Amino acid sequence: MKHLVPLAALLLIACATTAPSETSQDRFWQALTSHCGKAYEGGLASEDARDADWAGKRMVAHWAECSEDRVAIAFHVESDMETAVEQPVWNRSRTWIVTRETISNAAQTTTTRLTLKHDHRHEDGEPDAVTFYGGTTELASGSARGQDFPVDEESIALFRREGLDASLTNVWRIEVDPASDPDARFAYQLTRANDPTRLFRVEIDASTPVTPPPPAWGW
């Protein structure tokens, strides 16, 4: 007579051997990291009058550093033309840093939470007075192609200290397609929860790499 394995034991075995299911944030992270080491060009896509100085400027996003749980994207913006030598001058002061945190709960299931921070430097590499601000996603939120980062408490305190009250309800958004997508796009966006008219959006053609620029200031 064959020995029968109790149903409860079978369920325990199944639970122990089943891999954690991927979340939308896991898939977003995979899409984001698929561009590591590459650089792409784009420009301002929004038309808010408050961003008139950004209009028409060339912009380059460079996935400058990647590790298992951290991606640093240097954001280079063409500034005024250097008329003496007819060469563009670039502002290399901004780097977007996205980090991933894996969280386990009491039921031993795991989920992912993402944080976006802005590293702002001066040309000599010194940090700006307003730097390393940003936000964190809600658990299990967003989609594989887009994630929102509502402003965090640390950044609210920084904005208040620096008199930047307009930024107290900032919501940043990153959208990204996998590098394997022939029409891949990348977008960085800022809106404000208390100001429905505020929209700053940069769109990058992530299907055609360009030559990586020099390092961002301080990097």
C-alpha cells in the first residue's frame, strides 16, 4: 500500500517552493535598469510658462551608475551658447537617484518600495543648499511603466527651511519603457497636489542611445 502524503504537508511544500510574485514596482525596476550605462537625448514636453527658460534646450539623461538597488541618472541641460567658441555650455548640476527597498511583512511576503532623490551640485562639486530632496512610492502602487513619488517629510522640512512653500505638495513621476522596446521612451515629470495647473515634463527618446556626456558635477 502506498503512503499518502497529508494535504496540509503538500500545501506547506507548495508554499515553500513558490517564488514571490513580481509586483509592478519590480517590473518598473527591471525596465529602469535595462538602460544602465546608456545615454539618451530629449527635451521639454510641457508648456508651463514658468518653465520658459527650459524650452528648446537639448537635454540628455545618462544612466551613469547602477547597482543592485540603486540607479543614478545624470540629467544634463544645454545652457546658453558660448559665442566665443560657438560651443554649447551644459548645466551638469542634476542627478536623479532611484533606490529600491525590499520589505517583508508578518506573513513573510515581500514587496518593493522605491525612492527618488535629487542630487544638486555646483560646478565645483559642492552640494547645493537645496539638494537630496524627493519622495517615496506607496507600497504596491503604480505600474510597470510609471511610478509616482509624493514628497517625503524630510524634503518638506528642507523646503520649509529654504522658503520653498510652493514645493510642499510636489509629486514627481518617472515613466520608462524597457530598452528592448523599439519605441522606448523615458519621462520625468513634476506636478503639485495643491496646484492643478503645475506641470513640468521632460521626455527622452530611449530607443536611440547617444554618446555619454562627461560626468555630472561632483560625480
